[in-house]
Amino acid sequence: MPDLEETARSNALGRYAILDTAPEPAFDDLVLLASRICEAPVALISLVGSDRQWFKARIGLAPSEMPIEQSVCRHALKQAGLFVIPDLTLDPRTSGNPLVTGEPHIRFYAGAQLVTSDGVAFGTICVIDTKPRPEGLTDNQASSLEALARQAMSQMELRRVIAERAETALRRSEERFQALANLVPGFLWSSDLVGRATWFSERWYEYSGQSEPEALGYGWQTVIHPDEREYTITGFRAAMDQKRPYSREYRIRGKDGIYRWFMVRAEPIRDAAGQIDRCYGAVTDIHDLHELQQRQAVLVDELQHRTRNLLAVVRSIAQQTMTQTGPTEQFCDRFNDRLAALSRVQGLLSRSDKEPITIQALIQIELDAFGVAAMQARVALKGPPVRLRKVSVQTLALALHELATNARKYGSLANEQGRLWVSWDTYRGEDEERRLSLVWQEEGIRRPQEGSPIRRGYGRDLIEKALPYALKARTSYELSEAQLRCVIDLPLTDGAKKRP
């Protein structure tokens, strides 16, 4: 059982938190001065624990610590003032010490105590020689060694104060951070790169009902919805492996047992050496938004259904009217085809903003309506993904419908020798306006008889007149005996918005 002195010594060492720390120049300089002033080959700053003595600084001795049984410094702590043994072989306390009887055969010891402000001696600054010194130290050497002991204590006190202030500053910083984190309505957290949580803000515990031990580590995973748990974990680890931010929506169970939808984001963080070693994350409640989007999707589907039904009614009325008025069968077919084109484009316009309408989708939906899938060898589409303004979709779709209709009936898709190329690209026009240029080119067409309205009627008027009027487009329509080249050039942005 340790005695009171040993307990006091251990407490002092704990306050200074210096055992097993790295070398520091301030202490190394002190043992250098002690060695030179006392003309001794060995000088140490020795801290005496319960089972060992450890050297904060040393010259002339290789080991950084020794068993307490081999310590000469422990004897110095029992006597106030400078402790000197002129010949260690003659003193019964040290004559049997392995360091005296064997290597390095030390013979002389002088040590000055390191004493706390409350009078606890817990170490020494000492000098050692391999030769006995019957005369001990000179008065100058003795006073200098004691002065160096006071300097060593001053350094330790300074070190302790700096550490305490740093700890206090860190604690206050953590308190401020915690207070700020608790102001955020969502949850904040940190973890390592495999998802082992190290911290959650208070909002997490309030919502989930978990305690800190239950949530930290991998415990947080138990409140993730089972349907999303695996892909949540694998997705997070994949993002961290690739050193990229993570973002995912999933459901988290509250303390009431009800799951809500959340948006979870995480950002990998680099340490002082530039290595990613952890991440910070934020969790935002999007349950109400998620439900609103679901309701909106249902409404969009219903609107699309009703719109198509309305177009079907219009088609029926038109057919009845044509029956009564006796229009030509050709007119009836074209009227139905145009209504079908409107129906198709309504399907595209019913999409949410997360599903943009592209020029390729618009072209493809019209060509598919004419069975172009079976003619892939004779049709080529080429161009980058280009998102269209919804305001331009319907008119442009009707123009493409007219081109596709004529190609199927009279043009490149009406015979085995025909070829169709549709290409598009974007560029910056006047005032840096972003524009789309589309080229529709056919070869191997059969030009209809003179006077036919197919090429010279509604479709061409739509391209050459309606597009420029409605969409501020620039168009050209060049028809020869065996070829057609149509160019449609239109703005992709609102003309009222100019680039700076």
C-alpha cells in the first residue's frame, strides 16, 4: 500500500502531466548546463514515480527510465536541500545498486530536488560521475545546481499553466460549439470514415430517444429504416473511400416509433497533415417536403390522365364533325396525327423539374410514333444533352411532328433507299445568348406532285412562320428533287435575361 509521500508524489506528477512526453529544448538546456557547470559526464532531470524513475531530459545516459529499485534519486527526495553522495560504493543505501556494482559503474551523485509550491518533492536535477568526489561539489556548483532545479520547476509550472489554459480554452470552445450546434433545427454529427459515430448534437438525442452510449459507434444505425439501412451504410463508405461528399435521403425512427424522411449530408475532413481522417455531417428533416412531392406526383399523373382524356374527347368531336361535314379522309388522318402529337408532348410537359425535357427526347418520341425503331440503320441522331424551356416544347414538337410525318409518307422513311440525319448542338449567339441549332436532313425522298399541301402547307408554315413568331427562331427549309435540309435555330434562355 503506497505511503502518503508516494501518493502526494503521484498526484503532483499527474498535475504536471509530464511523464512519457517528448523531449523539450527548455529541459534539455538545463541538463546541458548542469553537466558543464558540475563537470560531470551524466546529468538528468529525473521524475520519481511509484515503480520507476523517468528522465525528462538526460545527457550521458542511454535509458529513458529505470526501475525504482535502481533509483538513487528516490533517496534524494527524503532529504531537504542538496543531496550528495561522494562515493556510492561506500554508502549503504547505494553500494549494492546494480548501476554501481556493474555498468556504468557510477561513483558520485549530487541532486537538487524539484519541489512543488505546496512542498511536494517529486524529482531531481542531478549530476553523476564515474569517479568518486570526496570533496563533493564546489559552492558555486552546488548553488548553480539548486538554481537549475528552480528553473526546471519554473518550466514545469509554465508548461502546466499553458496546458491548463489550453484545456480551458478548448472546453469553452466546445461549449460554444455545442451551444451553436443546438441552435440548428437539424442534427449535426461526426464520425470516422467507416461510419463509427464519435459525436451527435443534442437534437439527435431529443429526436431519436437514444442515449449517448446507444448512439455512438454504430448504434445510430439501429434507428435507420431497415429498407434503407444497408444502402445508407455502403453509400457512405463508398463516398469516403472516394474522398467525396455524401448526400442521401432516408428515414430515421423517432422516439415515438414513427419514421420521418431526412436529407443526410457529410463532408470528409482533412487533418493537419492533409489526410482525410474523419467527416462532419448534417441531417435535415424533409418529411413534409417528401410528402408534398409525392402528392404533387399524384396530381401530375392525374392531370396528365385528364389531359389525355380531354384530347381524346377533342378527337372524338372532330371525327363526328368531319363525319357531318364530309371532310376528306386525308384531312381526318392528319388531324388525328396532330392531336396525337399534342398528347405525346403533354406527357413530357407533365414531368417534374427533376426530369428535364431534352431535344433528343422530343425527337425520339416523334420518330418512335412512326415506327422508326425498325429503321435504325437508316436513321442517325447526334448531339449533346440539351435541356429545353417548357415554353418552347409544344410548338417545337409540332414542327418535328410535321417533319417526321412527311418523312414517313413522302421522304427518307418512305422507301428503303432513304436516309435521315438529325444533328444538333449549342453555341453562344449575339449578346452571349445560348442557342440551339438543329439540322434535319433527308436523302432519297420522293417529292409529291405539284400542288400537294403536304410539303408546302401547314408543316412548312409552322416551321417558317410559327417558330420565328412564337420562339424567336431562325429557320430555313430547302427542298430539292431528292433532298430536304431544314435548319431550326432557337434561343435556349429567356430573351429578357442577358449575360453580364
